[in-house]
Amino acid sequence: MNKNILLLLDGFSKGIIYPVIFLVFLFKLLFKGRRISSSNGRYLLIKIMGGGNLISWIDVLPWESCDILTAKSNSEILKIFSASAGNVFIDTNRFLGLAFSTLYLLRLYWRGQYDCIINMESESAFAKLISITVPSKRVVGITNIYRSVIDRIVYDEYMVSPYVLSRKDSISQIVHFHPKRNTNFLTIVNSHQEVFKSKFENYIPNDIIIAPTCSEVDELRRMPNSFWKLFFGRIHNSFYEKITIIFPSKNDPQYSFFHNLAASIGGIKIALTGYEEFIYMIKNAGLVVTLDSQALHVAQLFKVPAIAFYGPTSPIGVDLRDTTYPLTAGLQCSPCTHKYFVKPCNDSAYCTQTSYLSYELPFLQRHD
């Protein structure tokens, strides 16, 4: 998925959305708020990026009556998990492909009159444009205070208020940024960790899947090679033969590192998986070790025990279940993913460093 194309699309959409919004407002004013009187009884869900989120929402969305607008790169996810025939994909890798697919989807959506449009990309000007131009009875949006082009122009840096953090602490970080733990938030995380340990108190995993990759849109959430090297030093060597590390291809930026690491340790397997095999391996694993990633969302869906490293994201951002053991540095500036152009730490990513390994690793811990 090409981030530059998406930003260009959003900037272009911002140039036309305000006059369009004014025209829509004028229309409503003249016709006293008149909306369409009938609909096709369907929902339109707009979620362009973050295909793993779609997996985590499977049990709450009305899939049988839901059309989905998303990136072409999410097509395999919906092929497996969604029964909807109304999925429309936009090409986010090529500008011309994006332009043609956008025109196609507008033509397609104008044929139907939706009961409700649910915009999960509420800060995106492009998603807003779709929301107000496609006929519907109702439009709703869920916001996360994501970054915007306007913010990039106006601010040199700024902070989005993280979870359970006082305004005083936020101001302190703006005046002088330094990595500092959010103790209130960590109390919540620690409570969830205790629930997990109680649930799996006597559990012994037969096999372990490690999925170190994440979305191309947000490479910052990857844990660095130095972290993984220390991680394998922390786990008991009796688990090595149970471990399979999975990658989508050899082109992954960390593939060579893990391949060499596995060879030096011995017993650990490396697997290249297609999408269906990826789902099968996660679904049938005894334990999944991963990031805040699609692998985590699949493990949560199938109630597979998972240890998840949350770097610049939050354990409670998308979904957190009692089958997940969250590990987070819990910094005051977190979560920052998708919220900034220039992050408060200038991409130093203190949240992905080795402080995680000062915590207990359920099932895997070495005691020597």
C-alpha cells in the first residue's frame, strides 16, 4: 500500500470537500433536511487501511447486509472472512489505478441508496467525500483524532492526548519530550495480564507461531532485530523445536535476520506462507507471539493464546480479549501510530526497545 498516494488522494479530496459540504448543507437547508425516503437496506462500511481491524469486527458487523469499501490489498481477508458480495476495492499502489477505481466505486454506489454509511476513516477527507456524496438515510463516523495534512502544515509538532493521561503530563511532554511511563494506563494493562495468567495457569503450548511482520503502512510498530535477539535469549531452549517463524515472502525486511538467527540457534523453523496457509497456521497454533498485527486479530478471533508486543499502538485500541497477553512500554506519548506526521520522539521509537523484556513472558520464560 503506497502511503504517498493515499496522502496525495487525501490532500486532493480536501481541496474539493469543503465546497461539496457547503452544497450539501445548502441542499438540506432548502429542502428542510430531506434525505432519501427509501433504501436498499444495506450498510456501507468505509475502512481503507488496516485490514486486520475488519477481522476483529467480524462478530459485531452485519456482514450479510454490508458492502465494504477498502484497499485492494485487503481483498484476501474479505474473501475468507466476509460473505458480502458488495465489496469494492480501490487500488492504493498506483495513482491511475486509484483514480479509475474511485470513479468506478462512485458509479456503483450511486446505483444503491444505503440505509447507513459507517465511516471508519473519519479523519480522511476522501472517506468524508464518499460519505456525503453516496445516497443514504444515515451517515455515522468513528474518529480517533488521526493526523491530517492541515496539522502537518500548522504544527511543527503536537501531541494527541493518550489514554488516561492528564493534560499536565501532556504539556510536560510538549515542553520537554522524554520517554516516561503512563502509570495509570499500565495499571489497566497489568490487570489484564493477571486475567490472562489465571486463565492459562497450567497451559503448555504444543507449538508456537511467531509472526514478526506488520502492515506496510505502519512499519514503526515492528520490533527491531536487537529486540528479537534478546527475546530468543530469554525463552527456554526446550521451546526452540516447537517454534515456527512465518513470513509472507523472502522480501520482508526482517526475513534474512530471522533466517540467520534460526540457523544459529538450531531447531527453529522458518515458513513462507500464502494467505490461506497463514490463517490456518494461526488458527491451529498452540501459542502465537506477534505484534499488534493481523496475526493477532486472527488469533483473537479463533481464541488462540497470544503474546502481543504493542509498540506505538495501544492494547485497547482495536480489541483486547482474555486470550491475549499484552506487553507494552506504556509510554505517555503512546499510542502515536497514524496520529502524527512528525512523531514526538522523531521516530526514535523508545516504545519498541528492549524494556519489554523486563516483564514476564508467559509459558516461555527462562529461569536461571
